[in-house]
Amino acid sequence: MTEKMRPEPNTGVMDIARYIPGADKANGDVKTYKLSSNETPLGPSPAVKDAMAHVLEELEIYPEGTSYHLRKKIADTYALNPDNIMCGNGSDELLGLLCQTYLTHGDEAIYSEHGFLVYKIQIMASGATPIVVPEVDLRVDVDAILSAVTSKTKMVFVANPNNPTGTYLPIEELRRLHAGLRDDIILVLDAAYAEYVRKNDYEAGIELVSANENVVMTRTFSKIYGLAGLRVGWVYAPLAVIDAMDRIRGPFNVNAVAIAAGVAAMSDKAHLEKAVEHNTVWLDKVTSALEALGLKVTPSVGNFILIHFPEGGDKSADAADAYLLNRGYVLRRVAGYGLPNALRMTIGSEEANLGVVAALDAFMKA
């Protein structure tokens, strides 16, 4: 009997590990505090709902195909040329478009060992080879990246600040990295958490993009703007890169509701400042409180912290996660990022933050 045939995916597809998002449910019948996905506890600007309501009356109409009004709002906010901006279904889609446009079989792309898992997925999905370089003290190592560059290197990814560590590269280090790369290598600066950073030596990458032909910067509305459920992000890049990506971008890739919500969210500067202030205050409070319990916390400039636990035993990250889940607190397991002895905690509401501290206090004393 002839064996029945079936369609087979392209070579390498089944070697890609699925991206597993943070959990969203606690154990048992308890109030859940989701602190696993770096969502803002303040939610979106009140103006967003009004903007969305208007669009809901016209859902039979296609959105404007280039997200012009949102690109124009972004450009006006940062004094950029809207032609250098492309919007997408979250920054994840734009990272994928970049890889599809510039990577193929035989190419290599570099990222750091604790970098965003989507980089590896998109590199492999394009047929290229991911090259992982070590970090130093959970920070991106510029020298390690430059040492890993070969004739096959076509792209370098740097999340700045980095998720899940919360660390960042000062602008001078980014400039040194760029100066060490060939002109045909694209430096991708993923600045998803840029709005939270309050460091004098930090820049998201706008100036580097503006001054060069091989640097791009991705941003998102999913974090501080509170639009994670709508999936909208943007990339700022040289015109040649935008032109190339635009040739494979799907038509109407950003829905009309997301476009209107993005414009409204970016227009409410007071809400943005309120979100920054909340995060700044509670980032320090939670970090200090957990360190007082004897736990190590990696210094973070984002809206999350990385909490380290003893390896193995009854005070491990696994044990802490189970303890917290039973009490309604959902943090992010980061073993998939090479950090099996740590949990990532989003800075949440005052109630959620104090609850986690109290729970871990009890856990450490148990």
C-alpha cells in the first residue's frame, strides 16, 4: 500500500520553537493580578475610547492603506518625515517584514543571549541563521557582537532597553556598535520601552536612523500607550528600507480602530506623563522592597523588573511562581530566555505591587 503523502512545510520551519506568551491566569478562585506581559496598569488614554467609537460606526469602510494619519501624528510628535515611518500590526510584524525583506538562506543575523525571542523566530522564518552572543552582567556586549560579525552577517538586533532584563546600552555604546558594522549590515534598534527610560545617556535611536542608511528603529503602542489589545507599532527607517519593506507589506495591515486609537493615545501627553510617573515611583519602591527581602533584582529602566531566586530548593523561581499563582499573582517565567532562576514582574497597580511584595515576604520566611 502506497504511503499517503501530505504537504510539508519549508525546510527549517519545524525547527522554530513557538513563542509562548506570559500566562494570564492564576491558580484557583482568587483575584488575578496579571503582571506577566508588561502591560500598563493605567490603561489607555480616556480619549482612545472616544476615537474608537467613531470608527466603529464605519467598520464597512477599509482603513486608509498607509496609516497616514497615524504616521503623520508620529512624525509631528518626533519632528520626523512621515515618509520614513511605516506602521504595522505591532512592532512584531515590522520585525518580520524586515527579515523577509533583507534575510535569506545563507545569511546570518546576530542578537544577544537574553534578547527578545521573536528575533530568533523571524530570522529562522526567513531562512537565515541566528547567531547568539553572550551578555555581560545581563547587558548587551558590543564587543561580543562585533566579534561575531562575519561575511554572512546581514542584520544585528539590539533591544534597548532589553526585555526581560531591563538593562540598556548608552547612546555612545550604540554609536560604537554602529561604527564597527559594515555599511551593508542593518542595525535594528528595538525601543519598545523607550518612553519609560529616564537616563541622560539614553537615546531611542532616532538620531542614528536619521544620520545613516543602515539603521532602523522599531516602537510600539502596546506598552506605555496601553493599546496591546489593538496591536499597533511603527518603524522609523531610511527611505530605501521603507520602500523595500512596503513592497511586501500586506494591504491595510493596520486596522482603522487601531489607527484612530494610536492618534488619540499619542495626543494625550498628560496621560503619558502620568504613566511615566507611576512607573518611576513604583519601579524604585518595588525594587527596594524586594532587595530588603534578600532577593536580587537586576536594575531596570523599563516597566518591569527581573527577580532572581536561589537555584533549586524550596526558594527557587519555580517554587516562588507556584506560591504566587496560588495567591493570584501572575509573573513571567523566563527560562526560555536562558534565565531559569528568575521571574519577570511587570510594575502594576499599587495594590498589585504591594501584594507581590507581601506574598514574596511570606514566601521567603516560610
